[in-house]
Amino acid sequence: MLSRTMSGVAMCALSLHLIASILQNTPDSYNLDLRKFVGGWTLPGWRFFAPNPGVHNVHLLVRTGSGDQSDSSMTDWRDVTPQVGHAWTNVLLNPKSRGPKALFDAMQQLSVMGANYSALEWIFGSLPYELVVDASRGLLPPGNDEAFQFLLLNYFPSGEAGKRMLPVLVSKWHAISPTAAVGASNE
């Protein structure tokens, strides 16, 4: 009897929490101020993709060379954006998503900085920039080059033909070995 009562109380509390969460996340014009009804119980404020839904993908491209802009031996740009596998079990547990999510967030932050006309010196000294540099270094294909450069590219799948790709930021040249220095023409 007691276990059935406890199950009923738990189901009732869960149902009320679900209903309150749904009501709390309706558009503001219909939103009820539920704080006075929940007695201090925290309601999640999920907004999912609103008010700014994602409309583009961010890609990370790299090229390698000697680090000298006048050197014609630099490679073509290669897309090294980490691919995240999707499985039905990812709903429950997805520990492999943390690294790519951190990289995506850093690239997104660099996109925001660029869109807000931040000074390049400030961008190049920022933590998101350093994270993308280190991630790019780890994603480089094997080779004998001394330096690399990365490019952030926004891709708009639903954009007009010819207007789907937008370069966001081209990095300085960085040494492939984190302890080595790149030549004087680093701009």
C-alpha cells in the first residue's frame, strides 16, 4: 500500500513538474508567472533554439606550409571539422560530444567577435582563438610542413546558390610544433 502511494505521489509530482515546465516555456505573451504556484521549486527555462535558431554550419579548414605568405608550397584548404556520430543512444548518454561541442562553441564565439568588428589583435589573443588553434593543431593531417593556418567558414545550407559559404576568420600562421616559432612574416 505504501509503495503504491509513494508511486502515485511521485507520478503526480513529475506530472505537475512537466506541466509547469511546458507552461513556463510558452511564448511570453502566454507565459504565466508560475513562481508563486511552485513554492520555490526551480522550473527549467528551456528555450531550445529560440530566439536565434541556428541557420548555418561552422566549418574548420586548415592548410599547411612554411609560414611564409610568399611561399607557393602551401597546401589547399582541407575541412577538418570533427564529425559527431548520431545514434539513438545519444539521447541518454553522449560523452563524445563534449570535445566537438567545445570546439563549436569557440568557433561560434569567434564568428560573433568577427561579426561585431572586434579588433584582430583582440581576437588573436582570445581564449576561443587559442582553443581553435590547439584543436586545429591536433586535427592536422600528417606532413612535413612547419606551420599551419585555419579558416572558419559559415555554410548556409538553405542559402541561394553561390551565396552559401561565408569566410569568417583566417588565422595567423602557427607552428605545427607548439614549441617552435614561425618566421617573421606571420601576418
